[in-house]
Amino acid sequence: MGKVEMEKILRCAEVSGSACAFVARGKTLDEILQQAGKHATEVHKLQVTPELVEAVKKAVKEA
């Protein structure tokens, strides 16, 4: 039987502490990081920093 990949999920509110309803879903951490980076820069006008990336990585959960 092959390895089953669990979907990963990130809720913006868990990183930002805001009421943002954005949720990123993907099979890999890279997919989540790409979605989160785009969301952070376009919606919240944030610059993606190493600290932000680490905070996002810590907030990613298995769905």
C-alpha cells in the first residue's frame, strides 16, 4: 500500500491574531507557504520575512 499524504491546512487568523478568514490548503508545506506568502503580501501588505515564514510553519496543521 502506498503512502497516504495528509492534507495540510493553515488558518491566517492563527498566525496573524486577526479575524482573517483566509485558509490555505495543500499537500506540501511548500504549497502552503506559497499561498500564505501571496496572501500576506496582497491582502495584509506584509513583507515576507524569515520570522513570518517560521510563524507560518509552526501554524500549519494536518487536516
